[in-house]
Amino acid sequence: MPELPELQAHAERLTKEFGGLGLAGFRPMTFTALKTVVPAPETLVGRPLDEVERVGKYLMIRFGDDRFVIHLMQGGRLVSDAKQSAKPRGGLARWTFDDGTALLLTEMAKEKRAGVWVVAGDPVDQAPLAGLGPDALDISEQALTEALRDYKSMRVHGFLRDQRAIAGIGRRLSSEVCWRAKISPFASTHKLTAEEIQRLHAAIHACIDEALAFERGRDTMSSSAERPGSVYKRAGEACPVCGDTIRAVEYNAYTVNYCPTCQTGGKVLADNTTSKFLK
Ligand SMILES: [Zn+2]
């Protein structure tokens, strides 16, 4: 699933490609692609595209004060649509522009979960953005401290992935951030010291900056296998810092990777291996 860096760089690319073009039409291609009824998408037709923005793991196509808000979920993509075929594979919705170009939302998954919301005015307190935590891209140390203290007590890895606690980080970055901060992914958020929070804050920005630089150097959004990293999906390899073996704790929906020497005082955490056999 794309996370903040991939989506941020993609939003910037789309602004470059489609910025200034007038919206000629919007067409949902499935019954569930469009999640809102009011305002009608047609009310945005005729306006120029100002910018493609990103908040958390959402993309927003802004026309004046109103926006199409898009969530790609696991396999969704928002791409330039040169063919404009009548029934594109995985097609969920299409935006056409006055110069004849188009944007296509696709999702290559059996169960379609990606979607589009039309939102009038400030989107922050409206569905689907309402309730998101502070955005990880520019979160201050103070805001991170407050988010950690005010949110329910949980494991750091879970906190980082929880969009209501902090927005934009997913499975890959949460393992990378914990490793870079030298904090156990299973440390309790309410027990972190000020010094550990400082390290966590620095690690969030270092990991995002690195991934964003990689992503900005590309013409298209990377696949998860292409993204650089030090620990995520690298179980069995040597830790780039200390040489210890990177370990994994597997869950049904995701994997936590960590280095025992760097993060858990050498302790190897119980691997939930039964889930491996269910896959
Ligand atoms: Zn290490």
C-alpha cells in the first residue's frame, strides 16, 4: 500500500501534468466508486484543476474550494489515461479534461475498496478526512509528544500505523521508523521518555525524507518491492548498523521487522508463526 512519500510525490507529479486543465467530466464506473451524493460531481465541471494535494494517505484533486478526495487502499492507482477505453481493466472512475486528456482511478483487487468523495469547502472536518491525526510530513516534536500522550496507550508500531493517531504512515514505514529510532516496535507509547520521543520524531522525518527523495526521482509511483529500506521485508538479512540478524513478527495482515541488538536489548520477540501457515 502506498504511504505518505509515494502519495506526496505522486500528487506533485499529477499537479505538474494536469494543473490548469479545465474539468470536462467525471464518470464513476462502478456503483460503489463514488461515496458521496452531495455535492454532485457535475458542479465542479468547467473549473480549472488547481492542484493535486495529499493529506495522510488520501489524494485530493482541488478545483477552487471543492475537491475530489480519493483513497487508493491497497491496489488503487490514479493514472494518466491515454487509451480512454470504454471498459478499462479495474476501472473505478474517470476524470476528463478540456484538452482531451483524462485521469483514471483503477483498483486491481477482487474486492473494490478504493473510492472517491466529493467534498465542498474545507475538507479537514468532513468525511473521509475527519478524525485523522496530525500529518506525519510536518509533525512537530511537540505535536508528536501530545499525540503520544493523549491517544490511548498502545504499541509504538501500532500507533504509527493508526491514521487517527498520526496520518500518512503505513506498514513499511512504521518498521523503518522504529528501527531508525532504536525503539522496540512493541514499546508502550505512554512509557516513552522525552529522549525516546525526540529520537522517534527525528526518525519519522528521516525515513519520510529519504523515501520522498527516492520517489520524487521517478516518473511513476514505485511498487512496494522497489522501495528502499533497511529492515522491512528483510528478515534474515544483516542489520546495516550492527550486523545482527533482522527478525520478523508475522501477523495475518502485516509483518513487523526489527533488529534485536538495535531495538530490543538483544531480545528476540515471539514470532506469531501460526499465521504463516494460514497464508
Ligand atoms: Zn542492528
